[in-house]
Amino acid sequence: MANTKKSGIGVSRRQFISSSAVGAAAAAQFLFAGAGRGAPDDRKIRVGVIGCGGRGTGAALNLLLAPTDVIYPPPRSGYHTENAAPGSRAKATDVEIVALADLFQDRLDHCRGQLKLVGNEVSARNCFVGFDAYEKVLGLPEVNYVVLASPPQFRPREIRAAVEAGKHVFAEKPVAVDAPGARSVIESGEMAKKKGLGFLAGTVRRHSREIMETVKRLRDGAIGEILEVRAYFNIGELWTIPRQPGWGDAEWQLRDWNYFTWLSGDCIVEQHIHNLDQVNWIMGEHPVRAYGMGGRISRTSDEFGNIYDHFAIEYEYANGTRLFSQNRQIDNGTDRVGVEVLGRKGTSNCKDTIAGDKEWRYEGETPDGLEAEHRDLIESIRAGKPLNEARNVAESTLTAIMGREAAYSGKVIEWDAVWNSKRDYTPERYHLGDMPFPEVVNPKTYNFY
């Protein structure tokens, strides 16, 4: 699976949604009573959640402004709800989750149970399971806003289908695992603009108030010309889903998706995109090339799929500024997460502090960014000026992919080369049966071009 296509696997990315689902949604034309033109504040937002795992359930709860003490993320031992307790905060009354879709029944049931704990009951008739479940949610005329939280492999097709169906989109990051997927998302974003649809991504830092204020000052020249940037996402190991009796090869990989490049994009794409997106935001552009290394030294068993556990990439921007980037998922007790910039007139932690000629520290409110991103999208829709972050998140996803390919190949990778890449991790068909275990990439033999 590390190479382009393998024989015997596959559907085109553009075979996204059945004509019946598109027709049903297009015929409805109900969104917020004309969302692109500005909608009345008393119209309820009816949400379909596609992808009901930990992040999908979390995003649904964030959207509802739900209590914080429900079980999220799900315990490593499984999906349980019996210990969840009511919280002290009330959920929003103008938002309702009305439909759920997932590949697996147990994940959908867990999400449905968590929503019920906070007073949002989803009817069984609007709960769908399977590879086509997303089409069924998008075909519901009452759904006007979708949360897309399936594994990143599925995100380009679900984004395209949602826009074609006329739904406002909140898509978790990253939005693709390869360049064809990232290009597709940019196209979908342009389509959303023409339709007057909102498109927001789960790059939460763009909606965290303290970071927004800091980046604004950096872009306004608070530390002068930026000379160097350092980005770190060095943490311990994440959850795993051990293989269970009766699961086929594909089912296990799909459940343990974080550890397979074809599903997650590798950890630099799936997680470090937060930092890379923040740096692109500060710089106002994407980098032009990348060079670096990575590997797999701690998580070496098949339980951890075929991804690397660490990357160290040097990115270069068009003006010559270098970004020195590190990310790892290795338990050793020295976690470090953040972005730091050095300018001619000062420095910043890119979060809430600027030091130098213009000393500054953020002292305002810090609402939960995971909730703020949904509020920002909804408010923009109601104001008739829907936000659209498709290009930003797609370019940041591609920035991470460029770093991954530099490490995989051991070569300098130019932006134009990765932008035009035809390397596609989409299988020829999705199924739950036998599937070859993808090899761990070796830079001695891997060839990006």
C-alpha cells in the first residue's frame, strides 16, 4: 500500500455519491432558508455526523456545547457509557444532531449513547452503517450541516459528496492522505463558494482566540521580519485498537486506522498538521520545499501498522525562511508541543506572548476552540458570509504530505512535485475482507517520483 496502486484494489475518487442521494438533497434546497443569503437566527441547525469514533463523537458534543464529563475519548478498553454523568453546562438549543453514519455499528451505538446522555436522541431510522452510510445521511433533506470525522482516507469523497448535496461542511483535519485528495478538496471548496456553502476545518488553532490575536500581531509585524520558525509536536503513544477474533485484515486496519498510511497519512499528516497549518497561517503561504528524515524505532510491531513514529523535517518558504519541524509519538516523558518564531525585533511562542521591541501578552477570554470553531461557522452562515477554509486546510495537508514524502524518500521534495503527484492511496474498492499488510517504507528503496 506504500506504492501507488496495487492490482485488485479500487474505485475512482470521483465515484462519490449515488445519483439518488444527490437528487434528493438537491431537490430539497432548504438550507437555513437560504443560507448563502443569510438565514434567520431561529432556524435550527440539524446536523449529520459522519464518522462516529472518538473525534466524531467529540465534535458532536463540542457542537452541542455539551457537558465536558461524558466519556470522551472512549476508554482504551472499549466503548462504555455507564460511568458518564450529567455536567453543569447546558447544550445549545438551536442545534440538534439528527443523523449518524459510521462503518461499524458499535461505534455508532457509542456515539448515539453519548448524545443521549446530554439530551440529544437520534432516531434509529436516521442511523446508518456501512461504506455507503454517508450517502444516506447526505440524502436526508432535514440535514443542513455535516460533521465529517471518518478516517482521513475517506474525507475527500465525503467532502465532495456533501458539497454536491448542498450541505454546510465541518471537516476534521487532515482532509486527505495524498496529493490527489488534497487537490480534490480545493476543487470542492471552490464549488462550495459558488453554492454559498460554509466549509470549516478542524484546524482548531485558527479559532482559538488567544492564538488568533497573537498571529494577527505577528502578521502585522510585531517582531519584524520572521527569520526562523520551530514547530514541535513531540508526545507519547496514542491509543491502539487490538485485533479481535473474526475481524478481517481490512476491518482491523480500518478500526486501527491511525497506524496505516493509506488511512491516516502517517502521524506527520494526521497530527502535526496543526503546527504546520499554524506556521503557514503566520507566513501567509505554504513552503516551497522540504528535506528531512523519519523512522520507526519505538513502535515496531504490527500492532502499530506501517507508519513512522518520528519525523524531523526542514521546510523552506519562498523568502528563504526555514521551518525546523519535529513530531514524534514515543513515550519518554519529555513532551513538547508548540510553535516558536524568531524575528528581527523579537520572538513569540505563537500562542499568547510576544517578547522584544513590542512586549505583549494576551489577557482576554479563552473559550474552548473546539466549540468556537463551530460557533464561528454557524455565525458566518447566518450572517450570509459563510467561512471557507478549504484551500487553507488542503494546502496545510499537502505541506504535511510533502514532509512525509521527503522523509520516506530521503530526498528534497519540491512543492510543485508534490502538488502534481499522482501517488494515490485510495484502494480500488473498500471492503472488510482480506488485505495485504502494507510495508513500512524504507528510504533506501522508496521512490517518490
